[in-house]
Amino acid sequence: MAIIRVPGPPPEAFRKNRPISDLIKSQIRHFQHLEQKLRLDLPTKFSPHDLTTEDAASRYIAEMTAALRDQSAAAPQTTAPIRVPRPQRRDNTPALRAIPKPLRQPQQIDLAASASAKKPRTKKRAPANSAKKKRP
């Protein structure tokens, strides 16, 4: 199997003072919601107004990720019981009884069309005698 080497990001890809993108803003909003819901105490207190640059956002995301990992490691690992559905009984009825009835009877459809037959349209042609007059 061939090994595919993926180069790392270039050093200029991360600029500390660059404003954060909409994707990072939405990620921060999700983390702030989790922080309030789970009542996490982070070592550094971040206010939403401080999280405007990539540097501040990366520090907040790193602390939130560590706090969430610590909380999930401390939580007891319980597994939900697996419910196995009962097998359905085989249908032992004769084949004629097993044929399903149609779900819906076909209905007649009334169309809004005229009942009288129309004559087919013929192409209008100019009479042969009246040729176009040429202008001098």
C-alpha cells in the first residue's frame, strides 16, 4: 500500500491578529452554549467581546475542548441495554389469501374538454395569382 504524505499548513495560514471567520464564530457560540448548559469553570475567563481574533479563539477552543474531554472521562461509562425486536411469525395462510387488496379503487377523471370534434387546422396559403410585386 502506498503512503500518501500530506504536507502541513504553511506558517502564514495562522495569523494571531486576523479577525475570526463565521465558521469559528458559530463554533464559539456552540461552545458558549455548552459552557452555560454544563456549568463548566474554565481556568481563563473569556468574555464574548474578547473572542475577536484567531489567537483568542484558539485559546478558548483549546480550553473548552480540554474541559469537555475531562468531563467525559470523569463521567461513568454506562451503556444502554440493547433491545432486540422479536422475530415476526411466518404467515402460514394460503397464497390466495396473502394477495393484498388494492389500496385504492381507480377513479374516473372528468376533463374540461369540449365533446365536439374539431376540424383539423389547415395551413393558410396565399393564392397563386397574387405574387409579390417587385418595387422598382
